[in-house]
Amino acid sequence: MTIAGEKPRFTRERRTVRFMVEIFCRDHHHPTTGLCEQCDGLYAYAMARLDNCVFKDDKPPASSAPCTATRRTAGPRCAR
């Protein structure tokens, strides 16, 4: 999902979140295609949070952000 005029960093973050939610959904809910209803709602929530990010253009990397998200499930797999 790309929004016109959006900075590349946010576009990359949207792709990363989608990838992580897809991994989680596939491993835990086994949908036949795409995301299950629960994970689709999680993805929509994550996109809304990104749309309303208080840092916007000054968003720091996750490792140095004052409020971080935990990526226990998909994070290690994304690093492969």
C-alpha cells in the first residue's frame, strides 16, 4: 500500500508490517489465501497507527524510538 506523496520510509514500513502480519497469520491461523479476518483487522489497525504517527517525518529508527513495538514473532524471520 502506497500513499501519494508518502516518504519512502513510511512505504517501507507499510510493506514490513504487512509482511510480519502475513507471517504471523500463516503460522497461527492457516488461512487459505491472504489474511484471516482477525489479522486483516490487525493490519488495518497498524496502518491507522502509522497514518497517525506523532513523529511523521521525524520518525526515528525503531531501535532508538522512545516508544517501541515488540517484534518477537515475525522479526527474527524478517532478519533471515
